[in-house]
Amino acid sequence: MGYCKTMFENIKIYTSDKYWKQILADLGAVIVDNQNAADVVFDTSNITAPISVMDLKNIIFNSVNNTDVIRAVFGKDIVLPALQRKIIVSLYNNPNENMVELKKSIGVMPGVATHAVENAIYQLRKIYGHDFIQNVNGKYKIGRI
């Protein structure tokens, strides 16, 4: 259950539904009382139960608007593939994560045999330079473009 408790860590979610508030809080979300303070307004997601945790994760992550983070990192608005965007946002908010922590924070299930995150980091480095995503002693952070 540890993975699920950190799935929505640091994501501010607004919902008026008391049951979804509890579920989302149990998944690590920060429940806010004001729509304007939220990263996601859950009530507009039109989610109907039953729903799997992974489907819920995809809906929430696709709803998060992190334009301000992307603008802060790149100095302008740019379009990135979803996984690259999640990596940048996660490392911006939580620098010095190891690969396991990074995968958890972007919603990749631990123990899943995939190199998608490593490949996305490789592509970011290929486009923006090797120093863009730095790995120092196994900890990742955003470097310079």
C-alpha cells in the first residue's frame, strides 16, 4: 500500500464529494477547499465508479496543469510528451530523487520491468544537452539547458 499512499503526493486536488476527498487523501493527494488553489478540479473529471487505481492515476496526471513549472524550467511554454513532462515536473518539485523515487512520483508501478523513464531521460538529454537531467551519486535533478 506504500506506493498508493504516495501516488498523488504534492498534487493539490479539489472535490466537493466527501468520499472522493477521503479516497484521494488516502492516495497522498493534498485536498484543498478552493478550486483556484487546486492543480486538479476533480469534480470536472466525470469519473464513474468502479475505476482502477491506474485509470484514476492516468486521469489525474493528465489533468494536472504544470505550465508554470515548464515555463520556469525552459523560460517559455513548450510542448513535451507526457512522460517527459512528468519527469521534469517531478524533478523540479522533488530534486535529488533516485530512480525508484522518481518512478513512484510519476506513477510508474515499482517492480514493473520497463525502461520508459530511462529512455525519456535519454531523449531529454539528447535534445537539451547531457547536463539537463543530472545524475549525481544516483540522485536525479534538473541541471542546465
